[in-house]
Amino acid sequence: MTTSLDRLPPPPTEEPAAAGQPAALLRLVLVVAAVITVGFLAGVGETVLLVGALLVCIVLHELGHFLTAKAAKMKVTEFFVGFGPRLWSVRRGETEYGVKALPLGGYCRIIGMNNLEEVDPLDEARTYRQKSVPRRLSVALAGSAMHFLIAIVVLFSMFFWTGDQANYLPLPTIPGSAKIVGIDGLTTGASPAQEAGFKLGDRIVAVDGHRFATWDEVTGYIKAHPGQRLDVTVERAGAKVDLYPTPVDLSKVTPSGVGTTGLPKVTAPTGFLGIEINPSVVVHSGLGASISEAGGAWVHVSALTLHALGRLVTFHGISDYAHMLTSQKAADSVTPSSVRFASPVKVVQLFHQAGQNGLPTVLWLLAIINLSLGIFNLIPLLPLDGGHVAIAVYEGVRSRIRGRRYQADVGKLVPLFYLALAAIVFLGATSLFLDIRDLVS
């Protein structure tokens, strides 16, 4: 006796959760709540939330793959946030959704991504490899497209809502006689500004008899005179007061105070007093200007990212990177042409600094990270999304030339796959090494 498949009962669209799933979900929620609470108690709550926002961006990357795969009638068996041991999961229809222990990304498993994967013959028609080239390209490109979309929305929000804090647009010229709004110290004691008697509200009139039109000229003069006693005339309550600070060498001291957060590390002799001028000046834009500026910033950051990736594979780029690995001084003396990836440790540090500097800087950093992730994922090498794009395009071209369906033998690319994977692991490990070395140095 034979049984026709169409007479079998349809598979259930939703499986009941396992007995332990509600408890696992509750534990997961409690762990997340505890991490956020501890973060706020430790004074880094904003940083925890910002890292969570980045994780959401990565989830949206995978959601792009998921939605386009579903639209193409492909079979998606898993959609997970994180890697490693499973913390919680639930099955809905043919897909298992869940969270894993290491929040370093996520993945969306689509069956039949290449000709090497064994698939149930009944599911073959729903594999990635059996779909048309446009369908496969839509899935492969969807993750990076999500990052690009997030970046343009975030950039528009920065220009239109929070304003730009000299991240892309130049700040208005600050006069040299701007009011002092903050006085910083040093980790080892008082700063030159504190010792000389500067006060909030003072306005610098002259330095060593020189009058400066802009604040940049004032700071440039101070930076050029480390260890040299200066004669600074300030206006205080309508009267002129002479102060005599001696700038310390910023390459030999560590400043402290709200205004010193995020100061770049310097290695050359640089004068430092410890005074702050207008730290929160931002430039707001109208609707039309914000759209234009968001597009311009998107192109600008993308071009810089592509240039950096291109330089990394040159002889000079490789040589510079190797020099940074072997020399702390070389790693500290980063030039505009230097290429250095940020590990999760550095990303957390950057988010913490951005949170201290204000929401405009947070949005700018979030846009840069999304653009960088989107472009990096399009490098035409497996296991990156760009590798799948390259294969789909190659198959499409070969199919047109042959006049019939052509499917690439991915097995021939296995050595290249492992080489690319080794390069990604190497960059990740060395970036982590550089960032940890910076923290302990």
C-alpha cells in the first residue's frame, strides 16, 4: 500500500515550548536587567546601553538576511543573537529563534548556501543555491544594506535633531576672548591653570602681549610653549588681571576632569594649561540641509573606510601594521594614513568616551561603525557576505555565456575560505592585543 504525501497531515506551524524554556527566558531577562543595573551603579550605564544599541544594529543586519530569504521562499532554520552556548530559544514553524551566550554578533541559517551542503531532497527547491541570481543577491546584500540604512538615518538624526559637534561640519569660529567655562586638573595634582589662579568666567585678552582673533590661535600658542612661563592677561569682572602659568608637557602628564575625556594621546611635547572654552557648541541644520549633509557625510565616511581597507593590503599598510604590533610608540603615533581595526574592547571604550562627549558624538560613532561593518562585509571573500555576492554574480555571468544554469563548485574555494578566515581571525586577535596593550600602558 502506498501513501500519497499530500494526504499526510500538515506539519505544525508552531511547536510548544519545552518545559524549561519559560524559566530560561526569565533567567535571560534577569541577566540582562542585572547587567544594565550594575552598569548604572558603576557609572557606565550609558556605555552598556550604547553597546546594546550596537548589538541591535547587528541583529538588524541578520534581520535583513532573514526577511529577504523569507520573501524568496528560502528555508531559514535558525535566527540567533550571539554565538556559543544557547541561553534561550523557541521554535516557530520551521525556524528556531534564540539567544546565545557571547553577544559578539548573530547569524541567520539558510539551507543550501552552496553546493557542498547536504539538504533533504524535499527541501532542495527552497535552498539558497536553487534561487535566481537576483534573489540570491538580495539576500547576500541585505545585511550590509541594513547597516547603510541605519547609518543614513542616524546621520540625518544627528544633523537635524542633536546638531553636529564638529564631527563633519566645522564649528563656528570661536573668538580668542571666549569665556572660560571649565578648569581641569591633573591626576598628579593641580594643573597650571589652577596654580596660576584662572577662574570660571575669565576671558583671555592677550598671551605674552599677543592678541589672538580665534581660540584655535590661543591654544596653538599654548601648545607650542610647554615648560615656558607665559604672561596671560585676562578680563575678570571688567578688570584686567595678569596671570603667569607655565604649561606642562601633555605627553608626560595625564589630565583629569570632564573636559579631558576623549583627548587624543600625544607623544610630542605639547603645552597644556587645563582651561575649557565652549565644550558643547553644536551646529544644527534644517530639514533640507540635514538630508544633504547626511548624504555627504555618508559618502565621506564610506570613502575613508574604502581607502583604509585598500591601504591595508598594500606593502606600506602591512608594514605599518606590523610596526604597530611590535612598537607601542608606533601604535601611539597614529597618522591619518594609518590603518587599525577596533576590537570589542576599543569599541566599548569609544562608546564610553562618546557618551561623555554628548549625543552628537554617539550618533556619529554609531554611523561610522555601521558604515564600516557594511563595507567590510562586502569584501568579496567567503565567509563574508561579499563572497556570496561574488559567487552569485559569477554564476550569473557564466550561465548567460553557457546558455544554461551554471553552479560554481565552492569546494575549489575552500583553501581561499580558510585563508580569508585566518586573516579575519588574525586582525581580530591583533586588534584585541593592541587595544589591551593601550589600556595597560
